[in-house]
Amino acid sequence: MPHRNPPADTTAVCSVRLPTDRIAELRALADARGTKPTTLLRAWAIEHLNTVTRLRDRDAERWERDLRDTTEHLQRLLDERPGA
């Protein structure tokens, strides 16, 4: 069977260095959950990235809403000027 290149949207390896004592903790946690340490790390990393993305999106929405409110308020003030 010839070697086939994987699709472009697959996963990639990312090496992570951890202190030895923390690796022991990671192994114990993973074992308690019935999973591999690498699987647990991957789940944590993806969960954290998803949370950061949601917070960033929420902050952007808040900024846009505040900007819109400020713009509308300034427009009302301009419209209320004498002779406007």
C-alpha cells in the first residue's frame, strides 16, 4: 500500500516540557480518569483555547456595543444642539 499524505486539517504534534513531579501528577490524574496523560493534556489545552476564544469574542461584542451606544449618544447630543 503506498504512503498517503494526511489531509491538511489533521492534528500535529506539539511537545510540552513539564517538571518531573508534575508529570507524575498528570499520570495519576489521567489514570484516575481512565485515560492517557497526552489525551488529558490535549483536552485541557483545547478547553482552555475554546474558553479564551469565547472570552475574546464576548469582549469584542461588548466593545462594539459600547462603541455603538457612545456613537448614538453623541449623535443625540449633536441633534439636540441649538440650531441643529
